[in-house]
Amino acid sequence: MDTLVMQTRHVREMCFQTEAALMAELVQGQHPSLLYIGCSDSRILPSHILDAHPGTVFTTRNIANIVPPYTAAQQGETAVAAVLEYAVLHLKVADIVLCGHSCCGGMQALAHVEALEPGLRQWLRYAQDAQLHIPPEVEGAARLDALIEANVLLQLEHLRSYPFIAEAERAGAVRLHGWVYDLASERVRAYEAEAGCFVEEAPFGV
Ligand SMILES: [Zn+2]
């Protein structure tokens, strides 16, 4: 814990030395332009992927970058719903990035979800339908990669099940993006709806 405290102090001192003006502005309030929804995996640093500065990215992370569908939120699964409401209706972010990643343990666990502890089992049921899109003959690493992409698309569907998000997208007030971050190459592949596949692109800075 002492190390963590020292790290935090170091970061704080660095911030105030290099970004004093920015931090002075940020204490007045936040105006992020982007909501990032990603996996809790310790190997992922959203600010690194997005090349982001303080105040630019509103963030929520959980196991397997899941957005429970609107029907689940209505039944009490509101942790992500609250973030969506605040980001879209109050902060009025212009972009929502739903980012999966290679080597995702949550996606690997889908294959043996019945053996998991109740919390994990309950949570991962919001990703289970991703398996429906993968033919049984796709196996091993290829199956995991396909599952990671299918889950990003499934969670985008879940995002659009929230009426205020669907409405904001229709009105052009918010854009939804489906990404997969590759740990080995540190590159992002983004879903292109017209092409119907993920294509590599340079992450945009925010
Ligand atoms: Zn993960």
C-alpha cells in the first residue's frame, strides 16, 4: 500500500508540474467528449489506448466489457446503466467506445461458465449470446478471437437497447464504436458496419 500511495503522490506531483493550468481548469468541472466502456483486465490502460489527457474520457470497466441490456437494468442491474445515463444525458458525450481486447479471461471463461462462482456466472450471462455467432468448427485461439469480436457487437446491441441511447444515435448526438484492442501489437481494430468486419485503424486521440 505504501508503494501505491507513493505512486499516487508521484503522479499528482507530475500532473501539477506539467499540467497545472489544465488541472486548475478541471477542478471547475469535467466535460469529457467520450465514454469508454472496457474490460477490468489489468493489462489494459484506457488512457494509453486513447492517448487521453485528464478530463477527456469518462470511463466504466467491468469483466468482459459488458453492458447489461436495458431489460436487465429495469430489473435492478443498474451499475452500467447509471454510467450511461450520466455520460449521455448529463455530460452529453459525443462518442461511446465499447472496447474488447485479445486474451480476455472473461471471454475464455464463457466455455465453462457453469463452474464459476455465482457472481461471475451471473455477470457473464450477459455475454453468453456471443457464442451463438461462432460456428462449432471454429476452435482454439481462432474461436476466442471470434468470440471477443462477437461480444463487442453484442454489447453494442445492448447499448442500443437503452431508449435514450438509440434516440441520441438516431439524432446524431452520439456515435457508437466497437473496438478490439490487441495486447501484443497495441493496435486497435474498429468495427466497420458497412464492411461488416473489424479493420485496423489508428486510435484517435482525445
Ligand atoms: Zn477482458
